[in-house]
Amino acid sequence: MLLEGVFAAVTTCFYPDGRPYWRKLEANMDRYSLTPMSGMVLLGSTGEAVMLSDEESREALRVARQATAPEKVLLAGVGRESVIETLRLADYAAELAYDAVLVRTPHYYRKQMRNREMLTYYHAVADRS
């Protein structure tokens, strides 16, 4: 898959009490679908991915997928602290028909991950997904 064009880094909206505001996310995805952008990126750093529980991350991906025009490319941020959890979220994104995933280096272990460990992490995710 060749990714080209402009992609919106989608924010995750919250109520003042910290609960995710799913209807606002839905409205934003609907609005972005009307633009000439190529697609959207969910659960990246702008999407507050590290602030969401696994259940909330799954709900964000589901809400966004349902509200997005089918011709738009969707990228799902699936990075977690473990390979297993990263793969579980990548599998879920695939079930929802996301086009690709973004995988970040586990931040808690970053200082301990040398090149070999980092390559092993990314190879495990790439091979399975």
C-alpha cells in the first residue's frame, strides 16, 4: 500500500471530567470525511492514545471507523508496552478494516531497548500483522 496525500491527526475529545466524548469524535470524523484529505490517523500522539484504556482505545477505533467515509484511508495507532497487546489491538483494527497501523516504541522500556531488542519488537509485530 502506498500512502500519499494529507492525513489528519485526529484528536480524542474529552468531557471536562475526563470521559471520552464519543459523539464529538464521530462528528469530527464525519466532517473530515467531507474534505479532500486522503485519510485520518487515529490514536497517535495527538489522539491521546497513552491516556486511554484498552477498552477506550477500541471504542475510539470503532466509532471513528463507523463515522468515516469508506473511501478515506484510516491508520490506527496500536502501540502498547507489550508485543502481545500491540498485536491484539492491531488485530482489532484489522477486523474494523483499518488500512494500516502505527506502532510506537514502548516508552516505558525505551532506554532498555537496544537496536536488537527494538528490531525484535518490530519484526514480531510486522510478521504477525
